[in-house]
Amino acid sequence: MTINLTPTQLLAGLGVVLLLLIVWRSGARKAKAAKGAAQASARLLSLTGRVLVTAGGIVGVQWLVITHPGNTTLLLVVLGLPALFASYTLTRALTVTGVDGPRRRGDR
């Protein structure tokens, strides 16, 4: 059994294979982009949950100390310590440490 292919048929076959390869790679890129978007939203949701739980814990401890007065030092520590953490975090978040210029291909 011999297969006789004309040059036109051979080029058409190679074109179909090339087209399938391009479609497959673009599908893989779209899947990777969708995966990255899903991970980013999951990270945001996880961060939001952790922030809410931590804030609830701080508020709970502060509420306990405020509703049971008697120790002024403990009251100042319970109210001041979260304020210090918050001010440190805000200062770090709002401080510009460098200027980001255009990146070259080899930069990390």
C-alpha cells in the first residue's frame, strides 16, 4: 500500500497540524490566565477573612478590658498596642521607597 500525496496536500496537512498547535497553545494560555485570576481572587478573600478574624480578636480583648475596669496600665496596653501595629502597617504601606521605572527584559 503506497500513499501518493501531492505537494498541495502535504502543505495543507502541515497547515492543519500547525493550526491545531496554535489553537492548543492559545487554549493553554487562556487556562493559565484564568487560573491566575482565580488564585488572585482566592488570595484576596483569604486575606479579608484573616483581617476580619484578627480585628474581631483585638476588639474582643479590648471590650473585655474596657468592661472590667480597674487596671489602667492594662487598659493603655490593650488600646495602644493595636494602634502601634496599625500605624506601623500604614506607614510601611504609604511610604514610597523607590521609583519603579521601565524594566528591561533581564531585570527581576
